[in-house]
Amino acid sequence: MAEIDADELLRRIRAARDWAAAEDERLQAASTAGGSDDQQLADASQIYNSIRAVLDEIIEPGKHSREK
């Protein structure tokens, strides 16, 4: 892996966080639209939500409560 500076690393983490947030929103909308895969979509949405929360915590430590 090539060496990157802190600004580039932060940019990449933010891009990943934004992607996870978009996937969460997309899957949440699909699960509320109805259909046979509602539970699978809701589960996948929760996974992306968790990924986004972890990346948020990396960017801004202390942003999320540990008691959820």
C-alpha cells in the first residue's frame, strides 16, 4: 500500500462513511416499501448504519454513546 498523508486518509474515511450512509438510506427505503425481503433489507440497513457509526467515531471520537 502506498503511503498517504493524514488528509488523504481522512478524505477516504469520510468517503466510506458517506457511502455507508447512502447505502443505509437506500436499503431502509427499500425495506419500508414492502416486499418479501423486508427483514433482510432491514438487517443489511442496520449493518451499514453500524459501519457509518464506527467511521463517524473514528472521525469524531466521543460522538456516539457507548450505551445503545
